[in-house]
Amino acid sequence: MDELVKRHGSTHFANINYGYYILFLSIIYIILLFCLRNYAKITTRSTRFFKKLYSLNPFIHLSILLIAIFIPFYQPHLNKLTVYYKRLGRLSYTLIPLNLFLTLKPNWFLPSQCTYTDFIPIHKWLSRFITFIAILHSILFLSHWSSSSDENVSIAIKLQNPKNVLGLIMLIPSLLLICLSIGPFRRFSYTSFYIIHNISNVMLIFLTPIHARPGVAIPYLIINSILLLAIAFNKIFFIKKSELLAKETLPNYDNNSSLVTIRLPRSALPETFTPACHIRISPYQFFNPLYWLLPSHPYTVVSLPSDDSVDLVLTENIKKFAFRLHMERSYTIINQFNPSVPIACLNSSKRVCIVCGGTGISFGLPLYRYFSEIIERNQRSIEYLRLIWMVKDKSQIKILEKLNSLKYDLEDKNFTSNFHVFITQYSSKSSGIEDSSGSGYELEDLTPEDPSSIGPYIFGSVNFGRRIEWTTDLSTFVEHDNDIDNTWMLACGPSTLVESANKYADKSGVRFASEIYTL
């Protein structure tokens, strides 16, 4: 030890306290998250900043974290650049516990106040930051070694140390991960991104303690290992084995995919679950290494606890190697995860508008059914309820007929009267059909050329060849003098739709919750 201190001077241990500071900062941040979601309340009078803070906006949260991280980063008495190069490396490792905490599914510390989807944006950007500073740490040292005037310092000499070789080995998957995390590459092959992501994480967690000097095994490796065990526990003990009861496909959803309904046995989920909850499905059993290496696939549950089966609506890519569910094959159902809809909305909302696009109907339908049942049973006064579904083509509406959980509801006019459909690519000129934005139109009357292509159900309105006009179509939704804090806009679908709904909700001063269906 004396020899080590003599060679490096007091700077060798200069970053240890900074690492403890980052760990302490992570703990404080988690406690603040707990307090924010347990004791703070969002109202229409809340500031825009506080709303973004509460909704875990990644820009707000990461800005706060980065300010706290870098305030003590520079210290005037530390004048050797290599001290800061090392500090970047220690920073990347000491942030991993916080990042792993954000990936817990479910999060035991915030079981009812947050869902794992709430943390995805923060986790995504924090992961990129960790990877970036780890890469920067490596590049700065390589640059320092290559440009040093000291004859005892060079890349060749430094790489004779196995610990430095480990650092170079970890650099390779980190560089690849940064490239694959770019949107177009990630969407092109999410599986490749996920594999590299897992490999890079495991290498960073378990090789860094060997590479780092001074060591980081205590307490960081111990904490990281405990969190990894918690993640593994969730993926082992909160699972069920199941086969498909039925699968029906609506072809030509778009050029590359088909719209599909899946029916699972009711036993796939526990006795009670939250409307619009998620499940994740893996084609492998937990003892198969591919169960851990490859991604599971998230789906929103269309059914309610009272149904006798579990329905899913999803798109399946027609590409050769795309993941698809098959009959007569066993799957692992991983947990059931709460949706992004706050408990306050489910328990106390009085005016609710649900807007969804495409397969976002899997989010909208269970929530609409949940609130409809509350109205039917007079459990609570709900003054306004509307479900709006936007589809590209009228044939997509046939998917409703294939849902076992809707077999009675679609025949109930009280249920469908507040269900409004927008068929965005329909050409009324070619069929001679006028826009039916009024109420009480029967679909088979609106499509005399092919009644069976939509079905004989009466909706509140069927709107052809256009998208929703927020202020016009929702003119009676917002009543500023009538409990605006219990007025909710819920949205699900492509990011463009969700962003439009969010802007409308923000402008109208109503509460908002959403899920975006994208990678």
C-alpha cells in the first residue's frame, strides 16, 4: 500500500469519497421519488414544472441529477487530469445501482405509486449517460497514454497490465451499444440491441471491480449484485406457464404486419388485477439461458378480472425472424404490471376521455369497460365517459368481434353509445357515403357495399376520412366550473397521437396519463 501511495501520491484515493457521494445522492433521489409519488398531489393549479417533475420527465429529472453530480466533480486542489479521467470511470460505476433500481419490475419500493413504464425514459437516458462517460473514461486514458512524453507511459506498456486490458475489452460492447441504441438501429433489430445491452451491463458490473483501482467491490458490487438478484427473483417467482387458447389474425394491417387477437386461459393472471395492466411473454422457460439473454415481449391485457379468459390485441411483424405467438406452444407469462394510469384516476375521476390509436385499443377498452361498469352499478358518479379509437382502415374494426371479453358488451347500446370510431384512410367519395359524425349510426348501414367487413354494431359515431379535431369533437368534455381536478384525458398509441392528446390536455387544464406503443 505504501508503494502504491508513493507512486500515485495522495491522488490515488482522491475519488473514493466522490463515489460515496454519488451513492448517497442516488439514495436521496430514491427517497425523494418515494415522497413525490406518495405525498405530492397534482392538481390543475400545479405548475408545469411540477407536473413534469411528478410525471418523471427525463429531461427534468436528469438535469437535477447531473447538476448534483457535477457540482463537486471539479476540485481545485486536484490538478492532475488523470484524477478526473479516473473520476469519470468511478462515476459510471457508482451510478449503476440507481440505474438497476429503475429497472425493477415491479419496483418493490414504489409498488403502487409508479409502474416500470414510468421509469423507462429516465432509465434509457441514464443508461446512455453511464455508457458515454465510461467510453469517455477509456478514450481519455488511451489518448493520455499515446501522447505522454514519459518513456514509461505508452499504450503498449499500459496494456501489459491485465487490468487495463479488461478496460479495453469493456470498451468494445459499450461502443457497439451506443450505436445500436440510436432509434433506427434499435427499431430495425431490437433483439440485437437487447443482447448487446445485457452483455455490456454484465461486463460493466462484474469486470469493473477487477479493473478499477482503488477497488469498487465494496459496497458497489455488493449492491449491484443484490439488485440483480432482485431482478432475477421477479423473473423466476412471478411467472406462470401457459398455452394459447385461441389466435385469430386480421391480415394486411399494414405493409409489414398483421393485427392479431390472442386468448389465454384466465389462470394466466391472478384473481385480481388493474384494468389495462401489462404482461410480458417469453417463449422460453426460466432455466433456458435464452430466457435471460433475449427480450420478453410486453402486451396490454384487454380483459377485466371478471372475464373468463385473458384477451390480447397486438401486431405481428410478417418478417421471417420476427417474434410471433403460436398455438400448441408453451409460453412463460411474466408477472402482471400496473398501467401508467394513476390510482387517483381509477378511484375518483368524474369525467374521462380515452383516446387510442391502432393497437392502443388494448389500453382503451379495459379502462372504458371499467368505468362503464362503475356507471352501470352506480358505484360512483361519472358525468362524462368517451372512448375514441382511430384506425387506418374500416376492416380493422372486425378485431372487436374476435375478443371473447367483448362478446356481450358490443351488443349493449349503452356500452357502444360512447364509443366513437375514426377511420382515417377511408374515402367517402369512392363509396358515396357521407361522414357520419352524428350519433347512433349502425355500421352495416354505413357500408352497404360490404356489411360484413365491419360488423352490425352501433357506435356513438363513425367518422370517415379524418382524425380527431380535439376542440370540436371534445367540445363538451371540459367543464372548468365542475371539478376539473377529476377530469382525465387518457391516451395510448403512436407518439404523435399521445403528444397531441397531451397538448390538448395541457391547454385545457385537465389531468393526463398515457402510454406510447413504440420501441
